[in-house]
Amino acid sequence: MELERWRKAYDLVAMGRSSLDLYSNDIGAPFEEIRSFAAYVGGCPTNICVGARRLGLRSALLTAVGDDQVGDFILHFLSREDVETRYVVRKPGYRSSAVVLGIQPPDRFPLTYYRDHCADIELTIDDVLATPLGDCHVLLITGTGLSKEPSRSATLLAAELAREQGTTVVLDIDYRPDQWHDQRAFGVAIRSALPLVDLVLGTEDEIKAAMLRDPGQVQVTHSQISDARVGGDVEEAIRALLRRGPQVLVEKRGACGSRVHLASSADPSDTPRCLEVPGFPVTVQNILGAGDAFAAGLLYGRLMGWDWYRSARLGNACGAILVTRHGCADFMPTYAEVMAFIEERGGL
């Protein structure tokens, strides 16, 4: 597998959101009493790109930033991390995105997105055509990239072209309710992308929201993703999702670890085979970005030729490390750090 990897320029191209992240330095303080913030870089595909690079993969980011100082900040960080930035597009007249987060462990992380007129949602078909999607092993797209045009069409085209050129397409559901004009539109967009996707990553709530067909059952708040609760049976949602084309769905379960659902190769009505992969108990400081660290570890394992269980176990370890830290991309673990963490806890 190692020799096969070097036949393409990149292991991973991640497409979509990038941002300046301002995270509270006053751990435990109510949001209105925060006195200072630390400045980091974030956004689901950006975090995954950085996490993958720190583990040793060759990663490139397809995103857009404004022609502004925030864009300079993001690009400087990515260059320092040795992430390929030649496909990061400047969008004059648009702003680089930003996120402001309060940290009240273990389960309160109020956040506000500043994405009005943001650059990364302006990614276009031309931006996709300028990216060598056939010269990477994995293309990662996200649900947020489907939330508005022109990014929606660009994201779908990227998945379509990648599949045609033999690249594995991964969809991180990345459900951010306040980024959608109608919660029901989220499910419509995700379901439209599934026939182009090989692997899906998501939490239980994200999976159910993506597959929910009865608009009257949508009961998702806009305050923060951890508040999202939708009706319905997750097992039925998993079966319905896998019937639409993806071969694998990996369910991120936080402290409980993860579950890998493999599509049945026989009757489509059969229950998918499921691998339960335990997590690593830690003390939580900040849960934001944990799923992105998990994705980086999972993809590393798969690109190294590991089986699903071992790859997901590595992903669980990466996520566990990140929740003990203050931010997202800036705190992704290195390969040496995650392997030391795993060995201290009995190995994979």
C-alpha cells in the first residue's frame, strides 16, 4: 500500500469550509463573561486536512478565503503545517469565515458562526476544474459545502469527477443547522450526494437528520449542533443511507467510540454488518473538532491498508486526544503522539 500511495500526488484533498476560530480562554465562564479569546484555524475539512498531514499523509485543501488579513492568517498557518495551499482561492469582495466559541465543559460549547458573505461558500465549478481530483486517493466533501450555491454545484461536481477518475469520495455530514435556510433542505441535499459517495462519516443525530423523510419530525434547534435531536430510529436511517450507494458508514459516538457499518453485499434489505469500536476514556476540555481528528485518523489507517476496526480505533484515539485540548486544527495530534497515547492504554 505504501508504494501505491506514491503513484498519486496527494493522499487527501479536502474541500470546503475554512475559518478563523476564536476560542474562549476563560474555561467554564458563561459566554457573556468571557474576557479573552485565543486565535486558531478551523473548519471541518481544514481540520481534517491538518490532522491528516500531522499523521504523515500528503494533504491538500480546496477552499476559498477573502482577500483580507484573516485569509492571510489562515494561509500562513496552513503553509506552516505543510498542507498544500495552491488550490486555496482568494475571493475579492468576500470575507474569510470566523467562529467564536465559549468553553463550558463537559457539555456546553456555545458557538456563533460568522459566515455572511463568506468566501468558502463561493467555491465554483472552475475552482474544482483547476484541482487535480484524479491525482489524489481520497476526496473529502462536507454537508456544509452543500448548503448554498455556488458551493453546492461545485461540491457535487467534485464528487462526480473524483468518482469517474477512481478517487474514493468521503462525505462528512457536518450538519450545522444555522447554515441552512430550511432544515428539511439539509436532508434533500445530503441524499442527492449519496450516490456519488463511497464512505460517509456522521453522528447519530446527523445520520437521522440526513435521512429523515417526514418534515413534521424535524426538531433541530439552531443554537449548537450538540442540541440537535431528531425523531426516528438510527438503525433504519443507517440502512436507508447505505441503500443509496455508499459502501461504508462510520458513526461517530464520542466517548462510546465509533461504529463501522458495512453495506450488505447481498439483499439490499439486509441489515448492514456492524463493527463496534471502543473509545478511550479521557477528561473533556473541548469537544469541537474531535470528529475531525477522528476522520484524520480513520483515513490514515485506511490509506495505510489497515482494516476498518484498527483504522477506527486510531480515529477514536485521535479524537480522544483532541477533546483534552483547547482548539481544533492547531492541536491535532502527530503520529508519534497518538501512537504513544495508544500504547499507554494497551494498544490498538
